[in-house]
Amino acid sequence: LQKVFSGDAKTAYLALVDSVQNKPRFFAKQLYDAMKGLGTADNDLIRIVVSRSEIDLALIREEFEKIYKKPLIDWIKSECSGPYRDALIVIVKGN
């Protein structure tokens, strides 16, 4: 894939392969990408947390901590604020 494709097609195919190989790891990395650096990609963070909350968020939470050595909830506490942060934490803890 690396040699055959480039640009957006390459990115999409590699993401597809990652998600098939280990879906919780794929989403843990997506959550990390949404929170790292300056600012937070709120739309991505909300989309992932809400869409996976009844499927495999507990596994994603475990994988996140395994990869980044810090609980997902701690990341959310440091990157988000107010009722938005509180709602995300309730959803993440609830699964």
C-alpha cells in the first residue's frame, strides 16, 4: 500500500488496515490525535466518544492507557473544560 498509493488514498487505506487489525488501538490513536498539541479537535473527540460508547469504548480506554501511559479520562480533564468535559467523562466512565 505504501508504494502503490499516495496522498489521501494512501491515508485512507492505511487507516482502514489499522482499524481492521486492532479497532480499539485505531480509535485510541484517533482520540490522542484529537487532543494532542494546541487546541482540541472537539468534533473528532465527540464523534469518537459518542459513537463508540455503546460498542467498545471500554476497550478503547484500556488501549489508550496502554499506549500513552495515562488514562483517557486524565487526558480529557487536562484538554477540556466545563460541562463539556464533565459530559465526556461521564460517557467514558459509563462504558
